[in-house]
Amino acid sequence: VLFVVTNEQETSATVQVTLVHDDGPTVLDESVTLGAGASREFDLGIDRPGTYELTAAIEDGLRRTITLNIEAKDIRDGSNYDVILRDNGVQVTWEE
């Protein structure tokens, strides 16, 4: 399971990305600064299906929290989750 954070804004952005499993463990807690058009990949080695809460917060205040149901199939097939930083918000998409 791969998480990719992409900055589609015209200026650099700092974003705090967290991913927490529903039974408590924090899987990801990173602050990253990305230039305009830049991306950063996080391969977290997720090996447990379950419900995860993903939060992406840009330091200017824009924020998005979404609940992800990561299934055994997602882990086996290597699903990708994209966190896209835009001028008017944060979008999360995924590909199976």
C-alpha cells in the first residue's frame, strides 16, 4: 500500500500527514515540505487490514480527514492512495 502526497499548488507547501489504525497504532506521522508540482511517496509496509484514519493538514489551515477501509486485497494488490494538495483544499483518491 503506497501513499503519495502531491503538491499541485503554485507555491511550496508544508503538510502534516498522519495515518492511524483504528486500534490505536500510528502508522505515519510526517511533516513534509513540497515544492510546486513535487511529490513524496510513503511505502508504509501496511500488513494489517482494517480501518485507518488519514489526516493531511497544510500549515495554512486547509485540512482533510478521511476514513480508509484497507482490505487484505488492497494489501495483496498494492493499492495506491493519493493525497493532492490544491489551492482550495486537500483531495484524497485511491487506485486499486
